[in-house]
Amino acid sequence: MMNNFRLTFPVEPIATPLEYPDKLLLMGSCFAEEIGDRLLHHHFDTLVNPHGILYNPLNIAEALQRYLDGKQYAAGELFQHGDLWHSWDHHSRFSALDPEEALLKMNTAAAAATERLENADWLFITLGTAHIYTLKDNNRIVGNCHKVPASSFHKRLVTPQEIISALDNMMHRLFFRNKKVKIMFTVSPVRYVRDGVVENNLSKAVLLQAVHHLVNKFNRLFYFPAYELVLDDLRDYRFYKDDLVHPNETAINYVWEHFTGSCLSPEGQKLLPLIEDLNRAMQHRPFNPQSQQHKKFLETYAKKTRALIEQYPYLKLEEKLAYFEG
């Protein structure tokens, strides 16, 4: 008898799958960016993290509330640390030497997010941690500490009820504004061991409890088990990067395969390898770009791209067509 060295489990197809023309908004931890990059790479209409990476559910809910309000950031909401101007609500990629530049980046992204949220077919929320940091001065929850000394913050674990309340309030407003939007929750498989191993596991348990409470409450909410696929199925440090915290490329691809297999419509699954074929062709580096062989290669792929544009006009493949037409 052969021994099984892995515990696999089925990921059932969802009732209303993702379609290729759908408009998507992804919010949350760095794992949301990994999946978002793959969605963009395969030409899904995707907006990823308009606030930058956010880890805890309260900051994610607050950012989404601001998009619903259409509220712009003002100079008084920024602070200077080191040489840069920052926002407590944003990832450091929005920080800048000039406060006007920082505000421009934040408000441009927020305007795009407001528009996307009004028209989105899907909102993906990836929760990273149930730990929050609040400023000692005014008890404000911060999305990013921007390397400000730890002595400036209180840290605490939020309760499932706090998470449920924050997300419930946001969703109540969202569903009133956008009648068609569906929400996919995931819990990030990234292990926040800086909090402590026991503390990280407790944090993930709080997130899972809150998410499953919400998913069981509404029929337009779904849960995708990215956390379980990495922690319970792969369950091996070979599938982590050298820091032993972040899933590596192999693990993310494994999650991606399960995601597309269970969450993408049959037509979308047929389209996926055709887009990947074009992606691979664009990465091809010929020995001699002027050769007849390479020109024929480009002509073949220009023809394939034109056929896809004709069949699927919602795909934005103009850049690929321009490359192949050279």
C-alpha cells in the first residue's frame, strides 16, 4: 500500500463563477497583490490595492468606506517622517518628498477606486492579520507604521465581532450602491511570525471566524481557501521563500491553479491558455530579430491576437497586437 504524504482536499466550483469581462477590485495584504498580478498578466480587468497593501480588516473596511464617500485626502491628513510625507492610511509607495505629489498619487488612486467600486462585478478582500496598531496620541488605527518607532503605537488583537461589524457596515452601503457586486474573501497564507507563532495562529483564527460568519450570512459572499491550500495541503517549508514566511512562486502558482479551476467560468478557463500563449510569445527573444523565421513567428502571433480581439472584444490586447505587428 502506498503512503500518502499530503492531505489534499477538493475546492468546489462556486455557484456564480468569475467571467472574463468582469470588473474586479482587489484589496488587502501582499497575497492580494500576488493574485492580482496574475489576473492582470492574464488580461482580467483588475484594479489592485488603490491604498497599497493593507493588512487588517478594519483599515480595509475604512478604505472602502472612503471610496464610497468619494472623499479626497487633504494636506492636514499627511505627516512628515524622515524626508518623506506619509499617510497613516496608505502603504509607503504613496509617500513622497513633496506633500502635493503624495496627495496627487493618493487622490488619483482613490478616484479610480470609487469609480471601480460603483461598477465592480467582484470585490476580492484578502485579510492578513487581526492585529492592529493605533497611535498612542489619538488612538487612530494605522494601515502602515512607516518605520515610525514602535513606542508611538499600541498594538492589540481585534475581536471577530469588531471585524464583522466593520465589514458589515461597509457591505451594507456597498450593496445599496452596487446591486451586482459579489465579494470573495481569502485569508492570506503569509505567516506574520514577527507577532509570534502562537499570536499569528490566534490572529488567523480570528480572521477565519469572522469571514465564515459573514459568508454564511449573505449568498453573494464567497470564501476561497488560499490559506488552507498552503498551510494544510502543501504544508512544507519547501513552498516558502527563504524567509519561511511568504509562499514562494510554486505555492502561489498552486493556489492560482485552484483559484482558476474553482472560481473561473468554463469559457474563461478555455481562454486562459490562449492568453498565456501570447504572453510566452512576447517573452521570446530571437537569436536574429531580422530573420524570416522570426518575422513569420510574429505574423503568426499577430494573426492569433487579431482573432482573439475579434472573438473577445472586451480583451484589451492592443499592446500585444502592436508588438507582434512590430
